[in-house]
Amino acid sequence: MNYILFDDQSRNNLLPLTFMRPVADIRIGILTIREKWEKYLKTKTSSLTEAYLSTKFPIVKAENNILINGSVCPNADLVDEIKNLKPNQALVTDDSIIALNVSDKDLSDSGEMDISGIDEFTTKSPILQISELYDIFWKNGEAIKHDFKLLTAKRKSEKLSTTNRVVAEENIFVEKGAKVEFAILNASTGPIYIGKDAEIMENSVVRGPLALCDHAVLKMSSKIYGPTTIGPYSKVGGEVNNSVFFGYSNKAHDGFLGQSVIAEWCNLGADTNTSNLKNSYDQIKLWNYTQKSFVETGLQFCGLIMADHSKSGINTMFNTGTVVGVNANVFGPGYQRNFIPSFSWGGTYGYKIFDIRKAMQVAQAMFSRREIEFGEVEKEILINVFDQTATNRNL
């Protein structure tokens, strides 16, 4: 069977994090949603997403296809239900299509589907679904625990050095090549996963759940409260609480980050701090791209949402519930505004447009540091996002 992960209406609520990727490539827990499905299905998947992303994330069709909602995380029971779908059958909840079985002739290259005559069946499985920005950190603990079981079942952890102080070592898994010395690891509150060639430096204090993904680094004397995910090749220091780094991003110095999501290729300058709680204890609002306004989250704790390629200067202060778009460069004294559009350059003194040519030069330099090619496909996606977000820069 051919499996395709599709974006549903939640994609727009997940902007700006979905400007650069399909929903399925959001990281929550240890793995991205796509990586979870491919582990369960034991096969590669493709994407049904926005046209401008389809060169990087092309759809692969076959005679028989099962389309799966890319905002939904898998579990064993749900996978069984999906595999049992017959042609022209769909698995649904009260408000979402979870999966459907369609033939090639019912699925166009643009992703339009003929779903006439589809029989719907309500799933009986528990659903972990990402439909709002804050779901990514709010549901991260459940996702880490689930991924921990998926990745470590019937496997033996590498040994931790005797220089470390450990609580509940049975809940800690260390992959090959990982280095941990003179750290305090408390896994009594949730599992701690230390990925391949990852490193926890001296005097770091970790309280699980924690996902430290492959090649990621916790800098010296880091203080990490779970549930937190630090994606591949990220470098993190200072104090972090209940936050998610997708990968290839840095917060290498002191400063607080709480209830936040940082996408790829971001850098938080030294002593960047994020407020995650209002002094009034009021519920927090977040910018919504579809409604073009701030909407209630129902949360008392919410920090920073930062999309790909964005940066902050030293001593930057982000207000409670701040959304930063793609390729913004934020700096200056005082609290920044709560919504910073994509390709903005500036801060409390005002913003100007970050020239797209200069923005691509910076992105190319950051890619080269990781020995990754910044090719034409990446350039075209950035140009498209620049054009899409032009009206936001007039707000």
C-alpha cells in the first residue's frame, strides 16, 4: 500500500511553522510526525501539501493509496484501523478525517480528491493531534513518552558514565556515541532519551521528560525542565522549560525559554529571555494568520513561537505569547511586540524589510556551517514565503 500524509485545515492554524514544511514534518516528542508514521508503517511516505512546497515534498501516487492526516500522531491501534480500510472508506473523528483509502483515479496531481461515495467509520483509537501552535509544547510530554517506548522497545541502552548522578536510571536511554559527564539526570518525572552522538556537558541538570535528539548538545550548566525536546544538531544552554526545538537551531547561552517552539535554523542571542506568564495571570492570546488577529489560547503559560531562519540579538526580551515569522532578525532593548512578521529586521525602535537576497545569503551561510547545501529548492520556498507574507509586513 502507498501512504500519503496530507495537510488538513489545521495547517493554517500552525502558521508560521508550516510556511517551510508540511504539517507532518513538525517535530513533537522525539520524532517528527512523519518519522513516527514511517516507523509504524515500515515504509516511506510522501506528502500532499501546498503547491510551492511540493518540489521539496512531492506526492507519490500508486494505484491504491491511503491518505493519512499529517496532524495526527500514530499509535498501534490506529495503524491497525487504517490498514483495515477498504477502497472508498474513511476513518474519521467528529471533526476530522483521519485517513481514507482512494484509488489513483480519484486523486489529482494538485491533491483534489473525489470523495463521493466514501463510507465513513469513526475511529475507536485515542488520538493525539496537533491542530494549534501551542499543542506542540502542551502535548509534548505525552509524545515523548510514546516515542520513547517506540524507539527503545527490546533494545539495551548504552551505559552512563559513573561521573553522573542519576535518578530512575531505568527511564533513561542512551544511544551509541552519546557523551554525558558530571550531569544530574532525574528521570523519575518522565523518560530521558539521549540520541546518537548527542552530548550533555558538565554540571547540566535535567528533569525529564527530555528528548535530546541525534547530534544535539546541552551546553555546560544547562537547566532543563521537561517535557522538552531538543532536535537534531541543536545547541542549547541556559534555562529551558517545556519547549520544543525542531532541529539545527541554537540557544547556546544563558537566558530563559519556556512553553515555546523554535523551528529550524534559528539562533537566540546570549541572554535572550522569554516571558511565559503574564503578571496579571490572564490567559494568553497568540497571533493567528487566518484570522489576522490575536486569539485566545485558554493557556496561562505560553512563551515564544519562532519560525525558521529567525534570529534574536543579545539581551532580547520576548513578551508573553509572541509569534515570530520566517527569517526575522529581532534586536533592541525592551519587550518586543507580540507579532513580528516574516522578513522583518529591527525591534522596539521599528522594523524594516529584510531584503530577500541578504536573507538567502544568511541562510546559505548557516547551511554551510552544517555542511548542507542550500539549493534552488530552498531558495524558491523562501522567495514564495517572502511574497506570501508581504501583507503581514504592513500590519
